[in-house]
Amino acid sequence: MIIVNLDVMMAKRKMSSGELAKRLGITPANLSILKNNHGKAIRFSTLDKLCRILNCTPGDLLEYREEEEGE
């Protein structure tokens, strides 16, 4: 399972969801889907923008975890 640690990076950068959504050029609703791990995919162009805006790497935003039995 891939976990999106967007909220962690936003907190470290002291950036609100509204500001990040605006700078990314996406709706706050779409950012919320991504933040809450409900997205099915992310475009490389969006990941690139996120990394530039938050001054981080894809590895700071995305984490792999083994799925537990029953998930």
C-alpha cells in the first residue's frame, strides 16, 4: 500500500491546504482526496509540482507499507 504523507510535509512547511491547492492549480477537494489517501493515482507532473512547492523529494511524500491481512 502506498501512503501519501502530504499532511506531514505541509505541517513542516507551515502551509495550509488552501494555499497548496492554489499553488498546485487544483481544487481543495482534489487535494483532500490526495491527502487522505483516497486517490487512485497521481500524475508525475503533479508530484513534480508538489516537490517543488514543498521543497522535498517524492520519497518524502510517498511511503510504501506492506498490507496487513484482511486489507
